[in-house]
Amino acid sequence: MENLKVKFYLKKNEEKADGIVPILGRIRFGESMVQFNAKVNVPVSLWDTKSGRAIGKSKTASSVNLSLDKICIQINSAYKELSVLSNSITAMDVKNAFQGIATSQETLIKYYERHNENFYLHVGIDRAKRTYKRYCTSLAHLRRFMRKKYNVSDVPFQSLTPSFIADYDFYLRVELRFALNTIVSIIKDLRKVVRIAINNGLVRHDPFIGYKYIIAESVPRSLTSKELKKIMNRKFTHQNITFNRDMFVFSCFTGISFCDMRNLTQRNIQEADDGIMWVHFNRQKTGTSCHVPLMDLPLQLIEKYRDTAGGEKLFPMITNGKTNILLKKVASQCNINKRLTFHMARHTYATVVTLSQGVPLETVSKLLGHTNLKTTRIYAFVNNDKIAEDMKKLEKRLAGRYQLVENNDTCTSSYIQ
């Protein structure tokens, strides 16, 4: 730190009647220099210009010198953290970093914590608790990375550089060996927090410029039509497995997620003027209003389990974790070589039950309660069954419209030679 110099002096033009004068600080680093208000006052009679400290052992002098020493420590600490993360530092960078550490308003971890606290206030209103927990997990990864890589607990926003993001990506990808989509999720959480900080004027340069997400190729999470029929036609010996199979099938034919199904009551089921039964609810995850017409199979399951839940609930559902454990047994007994989870039913509804049967993607999006088609495309895949069916329809529409005129044999033989 030989190039970093901190000096204190008096702002004599603001001397008060009682001889009290504000102290200013000056940071020099290389050829750059910046001043700052130390927010400390001292009687002019106690000030030693040469040492830049108060003289004597009085209580006032000791208090002033202690405050100035703390400022020096904070400035040197800010410089140390900056020097680890960047090779290009100015006195202004050190000042900004020091003031960020001193006020706890412009540091990454503190800001991330406040973001999560504010997010939690929206849980149950327009945000899901699961998303809040994901942000907390992402923050925990960031803390461990900074401690291991830089041996610091927090850094000012000015320390966020493209190299910081690259180091974090390397840590998640190489050292922790996380899956590609897990890395993307964690980095995206950080990017959202940084974007908010940028909008609030706390970050001058976007550290994510030039960073590219490496995303694993999407793998369809839907069952095939054949696999769905296997599950529906299988007879199970245990009642709890049968029940969870039925709940899975209900979701396959309505697209309703696990948490929303657990919240359903008889009041969510209403009959329209044309006699069609609908289920109306607000999605727990996003608060989006969702309206799904009920086909015969879901109505049969509602009738089958009527009054079994007790209270107002429509179904006596257990936890998502236990449900997925039982669904593994369903897959095993049906010889389905897939990691069957309840959420797969929602993908099956989008792909097999609706899109493959000619339901437009826009309608599928509304049925799933999505706010944009980009999200729906993650759920709904155009599978081979859909392609084959569409090509059969195309062949019927084109029948007789086009005909290849054959040449005579002589000409054909001549051409081939």
C-alpha cells in the first residue's frame, strides 16, 4: 500500500465561533487525488498540521484521533479489497469503496440481503416462497465464493467487474461442478440484484457486459401419450400409490401445479352458463388469475374423492416431497424409465393433452396461467406424434392438387445415360 496515502487537514474557512473546525481528508493514489469530509470536528487549538492529528491526551483529542484512525483502517481495507478484484484503481474508486463500507449502503452482500428481505414481504401476495428460498440459496453461494476466493465478507459495488463475474462462474462451474442450468439460475439471481442497483445509481458500469449464459439443451419433461396411458391403465395394490397416481393424472388433464391443487376448494369449481364446469383460481407462484375448463376425467376424480379431505379442501393431498417419492414407485411399476415428478404432469398437459391435439400455443399459455409465450414454450414441445398428425392432415389437404407429369420411356432413358 505504499502508493496509497491518506492525509487529514482542517477546513479553516468554516471555523465556528467557539474555535471548532471540520476535518477534511485527502486520498492520494498514484497520480489521482480526491477529497472527502471526515465528518469529524476538532478545536483548532488541538490540531497539529504536520501530523494531521489532534495533540495532547485530553478526552477530545483521543476521541478525534480514534475516529481518524478508524477512517484510515476503512480506507486501507477498501483499497485492499479493490486491489484483489481490479488492476485499475483510482483515488475516487477507493473513496467510493470506503464510503460504501462505512455506510453499509453500497456493498454487494448488504444490498442482496435487503433485496431478499423486501422480496419476502411480497411472498403470498405476488411472489412465491419457493422463489424467495432460491434467492437465499444463491446469496449463500455468493458469500462462500467471496470468502474462499478473496477472503472478504463483502465488497463495494465498485469492485464488481467482468473478472469478478468470470471468477464466480468458474467457481460454480469447475470447483462446485454444478449443472449448467443451476449455474444460470444462480448467476441470473445475482444479475437481477445488480440490475436493480444499476437502476438506483449504485453501479456505474454493468459487470455482466460480455458475459454469456451457457444453457444446457432443453430436454422434454413430458410423458409420451403411451407412457400416460400406462400409468392410467395400471392397477396398484396400495391405496396411497393409487391416490397419488390419480392426483398426477388430474394435473395431466388440467395443468394445475401441485401447490395450486393443494389449495383448491369446492368454491373454485363453478359451472358456466353453457353447462361446462370450470376451475378458477389465482396461481400461488405468481398471483396470476387462471381459468381451466374441466374435462370428464378430472370431474370423475373430483367426484371420486369428494368429502375425503375434510374441511374445504378438494383433495386430501400430502407434501410434494412424499408425493414424488410415491410417483417413483408408480414409474417403476409401469416400467417407465424417467424420473417421474409431479411437475411433469404440467408439462404433459401442455405437450400431450393440449398442444398435440391441436390446441393453439396461445390458448395453452392461458390455461397454464403464463404471462408470456416464452415460458409456455419451455413446457410445450412439438413431439413426433404431433408432427405425424399434422403431416397426415397436410397430406389430405394437398391430395389432388399437385401431380408429377411423367416423361416417356425413351426420354427418361436418354436423360439417365
